[in-house]
Amino acid sequence: MKPTNSNTLKPANCGSHNPALFWLIVFLLFQAAAKAQENVQNGQPAPARQTTQKPAQPTQPTKPANKSTTSRVVTPVKHEVSELPQVGNKIASPFRHVLPGGKSKTATGSGQPAAQTTPAASHSAQRPNVGKQPATSASLGAQPAGFKLPPNARSVPQPGGGAHVVHPDGRQWVLDKNNQLKTFSRPGLQANYNDGRLSTVRVMRPSGSILVTHSSNGDRQAVGTHAGGVAVVTYGKGQGYVQRPIPGRLGYFKRSSVVDGRPVAHVYRAYGYKGGVYFRYVTPNYYQPKFYSWAQNPWPAAVAYDWARRPAPWLGMYADYFTPAPAYPTPVLWLTDFVMGANLKVAYQGHQEFASNQPGSAPPSAASTEATPLSPEVKDQLSQEVQAQVAQEQASASTATQPAPANPQAPPPELNPNLRTLVVSQNVDLGSPPCTLTPGDVIERTGDNLEAGNKVNVKVLSSKAGDCAAQTSGQVDLGTLQEMCNQFQEQVDAGLGTLASNEGQRGLPPGPSAGTRPLPEGNAQPDPDVVANLAQQQTEADAAEKAASEGQSAVASM
């Protein structure tokens, strides 16, 4: 048998190679890859390949460390900041976006959060540093005069002046053309400033939010929203209320508050008008017709009533503005002074709290104007409003039902041409530059129609020292107007209750039996933990302001 030639018949081995040549190629490829990586880290493009051969499948290139870090930090920041709702709306209608039954509605009415306009969309994705050296504030943009940039922050000049400062950790500052801080934000928080002073701060959380506002005189109010349509409003130590839907009563809400140290509850009914949701007070008690007639007609003789039987420090503080009548010929005039006293008591408490929080200092507008005392003419206008309120309640009592919910297309009763004179029940900024109205000031509604933003034209009739001067004109939100009417009705009802329970006592003349008849729709049990909830919100408001102040101090003047 002829021997086989092994060199010609042996099949080729696919794995056979020259070992020295193989390791030389590996070494050269490693050197080329290392050079390309060094070029990328130095910001230089990698050289183009000159070979015409089909390149081997490349491995995933290593990303520069700085670029990777920026992608992880800036992109979420841009998204979260854009999700923050617009901040700056006054607290005038604190629950306008809470629908009956606890369903939430956004400010835009579209079911989506209102987008926060911010330059971050165009700048936050830029990579501030792609070199080997750590970034510094000086290397990332011009530093605004009079401000220090936090380390690693980047300043971007804005059209018309000012700057937008962005930090990789998500903090952002906007400075105006005078390099005064306008806004500070971080994921979940946004603060606005006016002339260098904190104006509003909103903190977003998974279950709701808290919005803290400062009026032009420095007083603070806070509104917190919670799951289930619950909202908390505070405007002082122990002052405020907790509002929540009443189970099984669609469109009805109760507000729990603290009066003379004990929890009480008032009932409100929601209604909608021109895209807003508002809340109207529901009367808790009706009386028999004879009592209403007695409360609207002159007494047999004028009655002297001592308002200082109980401690009333507000009487002395506002003596230059309001003096109770020495005697009352009619219950309506007595009710008018009762309403004024209730509001001035609130104003006094707010003033005392400001003094305790800011010892030795006065509110910014405290010396700006003198008091315009409540004149007999203005008091007479208020007494007519009281008379109309009592008459309306008597008419409702005859049918034993509450008025039907307002037609969304019909103007609410607060725009009734016959309802003109209103007592301010909460701090309200008015005009531009703004001044502040506080409880007990009196305004006149001068417009019958809503202006842009559901606002109403008003004019100041009487005001305390330091508040907006008489004849000052401006606009207030319809929600603010509604709250004034709510408080007015609550206080008239409280006065009627005082008359009903004190006939023939404390100098009041005897009258017919009141025949108090509770109205189921207007009664609810107060929250037993309302005191703790109000205190908790104050703590949260303090924390929100502290976070805002930390953002402000980060770019404080050098």
C-alpha cells in the first residue's frame, strides 16, 4: 500500500497560528486603545481608522467619569424641577384645587402638574467639566457680582441681565439684573424672594405639599395638602384649621379649629365657578321666627354692654381705630360690633405672635400709614350687611333647608351687587407695590364682574395703622372674597348664639325663646387631634423656611 503524504492530506487546523505574531498584535491593539482613551479624557477626538478591512466588533467604550456623573445627576434634576407647580399664587383661596369628595385637581385643570418654567431645560444637560481636573466655580462661568458661587456650580447669564446658577446636586438659583436672589429650587422645593426677603416656599412630598407665604408686613401663612382631600391652614400659634371631606356627604367638608382652648368644627359646602372650586359656610343652627324678628328690630331701650368684662387687650391696642358703641338701640348694631371685635382679636393675636418671633422689630409696613378710624357711615354700611345676613338666615330657616349648590355658570352670591362692604378676615396683600390688609380692616367691592384670574376690584374704606391706606384700590381673588363672607357669616352666627344664650344677662334685654334647632347639614364633630395637627404644620413650615434660608445663604454676598 502506497504511503499517505501527511503534508498534503492532513486537514488544516483553524486554531493554528504563530504565537509570537499573535501576542505582538494583541500588544499593538492594547496600545492603540489606551491612546484613544487618553484622547477622550483630554477632550480630543479619537483618530479615524485608516484600514479598509472590516474592523473587528469593538468592545463597549469606557465612558468618561465626569460625563457619567453629569448624566446621573442633572437629568433627574431637570425632570423634577419641571414637575414643580408654579409658586407665588396668594393663599387667598387655599383649597380651590380640592374637589368634592377629596379628588385633587391641578392648577392647570388638565390633570397634569403646571410646568415650572426654568432655564434648566436648555442648560442643565450641558457637561460642565470633561477634563481631568475637578471643576471649580471660577471655571464654570462668570461669577455674578456680589455673590459667591457654591463649589462646582455653573453660572449662565440671562437675557436682560441676571444669572441662572446650576449645581450638579440639583440646586438652582435665579438672580435678577441687580444680582438679587429671585428663586431657589432643589428637587422637591422651590422658594421665591421679593427684594431679598422670602416671599413663598413650596415643599413637594409624595403625599401632598406645603406652601408657606409671607405677606408684605411679614406675617406667615401656611397651607398643607394631604392625601384624601385633607388640607391644613395655619396662620399663627394655634390659629388655623384642618379641613377634610365628611364621609357619606359628597361635597361637604368640615373645618376643625381651636376656639378658647377647645376644638370646634364648622361645615362648608364646595361649589365650582369658572374653573375654581370654592367653599361656602353652612349654618349650624336655626331659630324660631320670633327670635329672628326680635334680633332685627329695636330694643325697648338702648342697652349698654361692657365688652371688657372678659380680657380684651385688642380694645386698647386698636383704640385709635375702633371704639365699641356706648349703648345699642338695636341687636343689629350690637352684632356689628361683635363681628368687628372678633376680627380685631385675630389681628391682635397675629401682631403678638410677630412680636414674639421678632423681638424688638416691627412689621415692614408698621409705620407706613396712620389709622383711618371706622366712621359712623362705614359702620352703618356694615350693620346693613348684618341685617341682610340675619334676614337671609330667617328665610332659610322657614324652609329648613340650605340653599342649593351654586350654578357653575351663575355668579356666586359674593358678587351680588347688594353685597358691597366686607370686613377683612385674613391677611391680604393689595396693590403694587403691595401693602397689607389685616383682620378688622374694611373694604368695599367696586366691581361686579370677575377680572382676569378670577379677581375682583376693591377699595379700602377703613384700616388700622400700618395697613393699606384708605382709598387704596386693587384686586383680591374670589376665594379671598369668599373667605371674608364665610367668616362674616360665622361671626354673625356666633353673635346670634351669644344673644340666644344670654337673653336677660350681662346687660342684654330679655326676649322670646330662641328655640335653637340644629341643622344636620351644618354640624360635624371636630377632629380630636386638631391641636397636634396645627402644631405639626407649624413645625413643617419652620423646616421649609430653614431649607429656603440655606439655599439663600449658599449665594450670600461676600
